[in-house]
Amino acid sequence: MVDRQALQVSAKSKDGGRRALVVGGNGAAGSAIIQALQDDGGWEIHSLNRSPARVSEANPAVVSVQASLLDEAALRVALRDCGAITHVFYAARLVAPSLDEEIAINTKVFATLVNSALDLVPELRHVVLIEGTKWYGSHLGHYPVPAVESHSTSQPYFYHHQQAMLEKWALEGRLSWTAFRPHTLLSDARRTDHNLLLLLAFYASVMAERGETIPFPGTLARYTLPTTASNTDTLGEACAWSAEAASARNQAFNINNGDSLLWAEVWPRICEFFGRQAAEPGGTSLRECMPGSASAWRKIVQRHALVETSWPSEAEWAYADGIVRPDRPDIIDISKLKSAGFDPTASTLDSILNILGRFRHARLIP
């Protein structure tokens, strides 16, 4: 068997080059990883997406690579075009009608991508994988808090299968890896897919136009119980750090902003941003009440001359419900990450208000 890690060290010593493939570079996490790599310097960056890469359109320094993870032949062509990739940053997630289908398809495409890269790109030496608290069973109900990396759920999610593959490849000496498990990503991305703050901003904008107080769109338990959040820029910085840090090699890490989030304290500040007073939870979920507000949103866009944005789908509102409606605390311990040498610190409240300000400046919201 060829010692791939020896080849990788040799390749690095010859030219010192670092070439990244960010899978899902259009998304909230992927675009933040791209920005962090650029800030780090010394990276040639490729962004792999199934649709044209908005990131590379706005940033010509990023090479756009278009291919569907479901099309193995097209994926292999794309990988050949990328050349000597040294690092893969995997921030993709495919949606499916059922949990079992979601697990199956995401496990399959990850295996296809990395196996193809190992076959075609001898320079590949490290994979960074974005996971989340579904590793602990957050989608199934209560889980031990604070969650630590050694915890897991008895019903594996696709994160478990993806990481198991990485562990196997690492044992074979084919690559090294790092995985990150953020909770509640906070992003200024201009798309609603898995973008909690933009979804909440649309909801609050509609409610504010009605001249009403704005009820928290979740449960009373979630309103009053502590949780955590992770800025995507901090996640991106952690990914860039892990690419070369020996202490991050073959490890999984929880990551958040280093503080806690209490919606009962944050929600009134969000409502104040929209010029309204907050109200406690009203009981109606976003998935139930918001799909029918598309026409009201179109009027808001016209009245305030906003940038045209597609109204979120029912599935996107359901994603937001999954964050603001659980009746449990969500606390993840980040001691392991700090001990490894990366210490994230950010005020979650300040981050939320700053991101809302960016949405307003970009004319996404009134």
C-alpha cells in the first residue's frame, strides 16, 4: 500500500502549497470557511456547489467548481479540474423526505466524494467535516447537557457514518481529519436555507408591519431555558486553524461563541431593532403561520424597495422551528477545543444585532 501521508509530507515540503476544496461554498458555513481561508493567506481556494457559486461571483479569487454530489462522473471530472487539492472542507448537507433517506443519501455522497478524491488526488492530506448537535440526538429530544465530545446518541445520524469513514481512512494512513459540532449557526449569508437569523428577520418584519407586538415564535420552555450559538465566522476561523494544527488532527470538537443564549433576554432586543415590543410565545409555529405570508412580504419588499428574495419554503420554516421550539436546554461544552489551542469568544447578543444590521444595510429587510 502506498503511504499517502508520506507522499503528502513530500508534496508539502516541495512547494508548501495549500489548495482547498470547500464543498458547499455557497452555504452559510461554507462561505465563512472561504473567508477565513482567505484571511489566513496562502490558500488557493475552490468552491464546489451544485449551482453556480455566488461566492466566486463576488470574489474572483475563488475558483468556482460546479457539480452535483449525486453525479459521481461529474464529480470526478470536477476533482480532476481542481488539481492538487490538499484539504477538503465539507460543509454540505442534502435534504430528503425522511430521516432514513437523509441519513442514507448524505452518507453515500460523502463516501463518493472522499473516495474519489483519494483516488484522483494523491496530495489530499486533511478533511474538515462540519457536523452538529444531532450527533448527540438533538433532533430526537433531550440529550445529556452539557454535551461533551465523547457523548453520542443510540440512533446514529449521518454524522456518525461520515466520521466513521474518516476514522477508517486515518487508520489506513490515507488522510487526517477534524470535525466540528456547532449549535445554532448565526450567519449573515443572503439566503434563507439553514439561516436562522434571516428567517427570524423575515418573521419579525412581517409582524412589525402589522403594527403588532412580536411574539417569540417558539415554546415557553425554549424562551426561558439556556442554549448556545455559533457565529459562522468563528466556525470558519476554527476550520482554517484545524487545517494545520497538530492538536486538531483526528479529533472532533464542539464549538460555540463561548457564552450562553437566553431568548427571553435576546428576543426583546431583536424586537426593539424592528421598532416593536416583544411578546412571550404565542403557540403558533413558523411552519404553520409563515408560508401564507408570502403576499404580505412582497408588499413589504415593494414598499421599502428591498432586494427581491425568494420567500422561504415550508421546510425552511420547519428548520427554524427545530431551533426555537424544543423544550430543553441546549448546552455543549467547548473545553476540549480550548485545550487544543482555539478559544472562541464572541457576544452572541452583539453578534445577532450586528448581523441584523448587515441584513438591513444590504436591503434584505426593512
